[in-house]
Amino acid sequence: MTEERTEEWLAKFKEAATSIENRDQKLTAVAYEVETELHIVGATAIEDKLQDGVPETISKLGKAGIKLWVLTGDKRETAIEIGYSTKVLTPKMHLTEVVDGPPQKVKSLIAMELMRHIKIGNLPAYQFSSLDQSDGYTWKSILRCFSVFGIWNRRCSLAWNRFYLTMVKRMWRSKENYKFEMEDLEEQRQENKRKADPRVQRRKVRQLAREIIEEFWSDPNNAHLKTEDDYDETSVVSDDPPAVFERAKSARESLQSRRGRRSSKEVTSTSTIQKLALCNENLFDEEALSMRSYIPTSSTSKFDNRKRSIFERLFAVDTDVRNGHLVKHLSDDYNAALALDTENQAGRDEIKEMLGIAEPGSPGQTHFDPKSVQRGLIVEGAALKHILGDPILEEMLFAVASCSESVIACRVSPIQKALLLKMVRKYVEPTPTTLAIGDGANDVGMIQEAHIGIGISGLEGQQAVNSSDFAIAQFRYLETLLLIHGRWNFMRMSKAVLFFFYKNAALVSTMMVYSVKSLHSGTTLFDPWVLSVFNFVGASLPIVFMAIFDRDLSRDYVMRNPEVYQSGPRKEYMSLRTFIRWVVICVVHVFTVYYFTAPPLQLGGGVTSAYKGLMANFSSRRSVGDGEGGGLKVFGTTIFGNLVYIVTLKALLETRSIINGEFPTFTCKKGKGEGWPNRMVSAAHFTAVLCLPLSLAYNVSLYNLQLIGRSGPSAFFPFVFVTEHLLNMRSITWVLSILTPTIAMIFDVTGKVYSNIFFPTQSQIHAEIEMQERKASRKKIGWRV
């Protein structure tokens, strides 16, 4: 280039770079002027490759049911390429790109995508069938009274906090702290208002989306975007019913069926409505998409909820069992169709299509279903500035993002990363557990905003690690951290919490049962010094070791089946029904330990010590009848001992490792098993080998109390001769210590067997599958040998 041309081009470049409007377009036009007739001699680049195992880790996290959002500062093209390389995006996925532009265009793009999802059926909560639905007087409406009471309670609490802050605390609070607390109270007030009636907020979101799109198309500058050949974007926002008479009639009949005005035989089937709605060749046809707003979303299920038993509805922990999604819950029409002779039918896919339950993308699905299209959302940080800050627009954006399989936010600032994560915590019900992982200083805000923050120690410094809860060296270690240790620890902590409740409730409830017999006089059933042994010998150490080393599935099986991670989000280990099960078994054990121990001890004559044999009277007095033991301390200590045995056996029964454990617990052979550091102390062997001796050590502690009491007047003096009469002279003590825990465990085992057979959880099913695989592998190895 000549000097004159260079100066001329630099002047144009400076003018374009300092332009306020359409800067990117002007810079591109100036670049096109100079980048002509070039011959590439060479190129240099900075390598920025992914770490090892990133695509595989992301794939397994997706199979585990973890929703993944990518928040990056890279430009849009780079972020999309990274999405494809990490398998966050797939080639068959439809991408919606929200790029920087005028506020009206950005908002209209989000609004159009929202209305498209509503019409397709991905957002049933925003459809008219849900917004205008009246629940009536049902169990849910009755239970809602408690939630309304909670909302009013929070509202009163917020009003008091606001009054106290403005009238009292303001006197000594600085302006910055006062402003921060006022903003926090305002956010809580808005959230409480939104939770009071979510349908009110959803109506506002839908109404605003329609207004934004109508305003966008009413602008003459956007008239050139509408063409006759393309589908009309306004079709996806039309709230009017379809114009075709048959389709309107089918929708009306479907609505009347839901209200009970017509019999099921007179109403057009839902599958017919779906076929009418999908027969148009256009992807986003106005009539087809509008019809979906009037179709009940749950009416196409192949399961019959009436086949659920009352026990499944009340006691089943697994959601599939409780909601009736098993083979035995299939509808009669579906079973009858599958039972037909294959020679008289075109195939199973045609049967499913006939019933209106064809799987998306299956060969039998002749009509294209827009709902089956996988979608991805790409949004730029410059476009987010028009959305973030407005509660209605934020909920609109999150509704679109929740319908997308993958979300990538590019060119976002650190504060925008934190706001996006905060938006997830705000608009998801119930509030999810969020995890943020990053390796740089620009990820600190996001890491601190999340429930769990993980920092990757790499070449970008230690700022993320210093601000995180956990630190890992590479991204692929997240797979082990979440799927293995995260799942195990949640299972262990759930058992520990429930078990600590169980053993304390069993101890106190036994004394409450005795208080009825003592006429509520306040007489304690157990000796105070004996009571202090409960939390040390029989009820703490087994639970602690179980909460540290227990495991229900092996590491290799979980890595091969990452979907087992869903046992935590599905509330298999910690839920109301699980808690009720522990309450029931606690009550059963309390009545067992008392009423199977107390009545035999109240009988006289049959507990006198013998003159010969194992239970002979070896005391210095050798008096007849010595050993009757009618004292309260002997009576209460016998019941207490049986309670210790039951709690210890309960810990042994709750330990899942005893089913999947192997001996020896560790080995130093390379590549053999899971390695000695991981299995050095197994919960199964500790519980089986040490817990039972610990319960027997309780008897040793009784002799220690007696020896201390004989040393002289002290608090232990009333315990003299109690242990001797209890364990040396009364054979009934040993008989009851065997029968009572056995009977209590029979109740427990019977309940577990019944539950595992009729109401199995996903973890129980996978444990049985793993056991079958292990048996098959052993037979295969034995056959080879």
C-alpha cells in the first residue's frame, strides 16, 4: 500500500472506531477495503486446547441429570466451537443465538422463543390451560393453606425487619450497609410476592412477551424481515384459537372432558387432537402451535394412575413407583395393543402412533413433532444488559433457558456470571443446589455466588482456588468428585442424620412408655451413669464409622452408570416418606424392647438363682431367693441393654457395604480392586467385627460401675450388687437379650424385604444388578480357570 492510501484508510478506520452507532458494521466495511488481493504466507496462533477428559466428563454429567451452563468470556464463534468440542452442543441441535443489538430486537428475540416454547408445549405452566385452571377443593388446595400461612408469616417478618432497619438500626449503620440491607429486603419482598401466586407472574411474562413482539412487528423498519415464503413469526404469539372448525371443536371437546361435562366415549381422543395439530407441514404453523395450548400435557401418558395402590402412593420413596410409571401401571389400551398378533399389526411403532405415544424421532412417528427438536441457547453478554435487572424479562430469559438442553453465555463479565447464577437460584422451584467451577480471577464472583464453588489450580493463578470450597487440578476430576464422593457422602450423611434421630428418639420414647406405668411421677427408668454409656458404646461409634466408610455401589459401577447419581436429587435417602419409615420403625422397636422385656421381668419365682451351674449363686451370702432382682435398677438396666443391642444391630442392618463388601478389605496388588487406601477400613467389616463386641463391652462397663461403687460412698454406690444380680444370677436376662433384639430385627427385616420387593428404589435395583454382574464375572473367571 502506498503512503497516501494508508493514510486515507487509517482516517476511515479512526472514524469507524469512534463511531457511536453501528460501530461493528462500519469496522467490518473498512476492513473489507484493505483485506483484498492478499496472499497468505504464514500464520501464527496461540494454542488453547481443552484438558484431557473434558468431553467425556461433560457427557457423563449430562447422563447423571446435571444441567450444565457454560459461562465464558470468549467471543461467540469461539464459544460455539468449544461447545461442539466438549459435546455441550450437538450437530442436530437447533441453536438460538441472542446477539448484541438494539434493545427492541434482543427482547423480541427472547419473547419469540418464549412463545414458541409455550405453543410447542415445552412450557405447560405458561399455557392458558394452566394459567386459567381452577384447582377446586383438592388435597393440594388444602395443603396450599399451609404455604399461604408461610407466605403471610414471611411477609410480616419482612415488614418488621424493614421497620426495625429504618427506625432503629439506621442510627448506627453506615450508608453503605444500610443501602445493602435495604436492597436485600427489597429482593426478599419481590421473591415473596412472586411465590404468593406464580400464575400472576407468568401471566405478566406472557403478556409482556406478546406486547414486545407486536411492537417489534409494528415497527416499519422491521417490515422487510417478514416474507411470504418464510413462516410468520407472529403465528407463534397468536393467542387466538385455530381457525379450522374441526380443530376448534376437538379442543373444545377436550376441555369439556377435563371439566367432566361429557363422557369419555363422546370426546375426541387426545391422540386425534395431536394428529390434527401436527398434520400441517409447516414447522411453526399458527393453528398447529395454538392447538397445543389447549391440549392437556399429561393426557398422552401410557400409564394408568388408577392402577396405583394406596401403599404405593403413601409409602413408596421412588418417584417412578409413587407416580405409577412401572410396567404394571400400563394402561389397558396399551397392553391390549401390545398383545395383538404382530401379523395383524404393522408394528409396535404403529401401535404407539395409534395410541398417540410414539417416541420423538422414532420410525413410527410419521408427523414431525417440534417438541422433539433439541435446542441450544447462545446469548452474548452485551445482550444480557437489556435483560438483567428486570424481574419479568429475567424470568422470560430463564424460561427459555430452562427449555434448552444447553446454554452458553459468551462475552460475559464477572458480574454477569454471578447474576446469571443468581437468576437460576431465584427462578427455580424448589431452589436447586448450584455448583460453579472456574480457573481464573474472573470466575471468583460466580464461585462465591454458588452453593458449591470449585476452583481449578492452573496457569491462570490461584484466585479461583482461594475463593472456592474445593480445589481440583483438572476438570476431569469433577466427575469423581460429584458422581463418586458427592453421591457417597450424601448417602452417608442422610443415614447419619436419620440414625441419630432414631437412636435418640428410641431412648427417650422408651422412658416415656415407662412413665405411663410410673403414673408420670418423674421416676427415671435408667440409671444416670448407665445412660451416659449409650452415646459412647452402642449408639455413636457404629454410626460414625458408617457415615465415613459406607457405600451402596462400587466406584466402577457408578462410573459405568452415571445415572445412579439421580438418587440424590430424587430424594431417595432424605425425604418425608423416608423419615416416616424411620419414625414407624422407631415406634415398633420402642414397643418391642419394652413390652417384650418388662412383662417377663415382672414375674416372680422363675428368676431365682440356682445353687449349681452357670447361673449359680456365688455371692458370699448364698441366701435363698437372692437374685430375684425386683429393684428398679435391675429392671431398667435390662431394658437398657436390650435397647443397646437393637440400636447396634440396626446400624449393622443399615450398612449397605456388608452386601457389596469383599474380603480382604484392602490389597497392595497393583490394578487389583479399588486399591488399599480406598478400602483400608470398610464399613461392612468394621460393623460386623467391632460393633457387636462394642455392644458386649456395655456389659463390661456395668462391672466397672459396680467395682467403683464398692470402693466407698459415691454416686456409684447404689449400683453395688446390681451387675452381679443382673448378669450372674438371672438367666432370664440373657434369654431376653437374645429374643428381644431378634424380634425387633424381624420387624425391621420384614419391612425392608417388603419394601425392596414391591417398592424398590433405583439404588436398590442397581445394587441387585451389580450383584448379578459380579456373580456372572466370578462364574466366567472360574470357567476359564
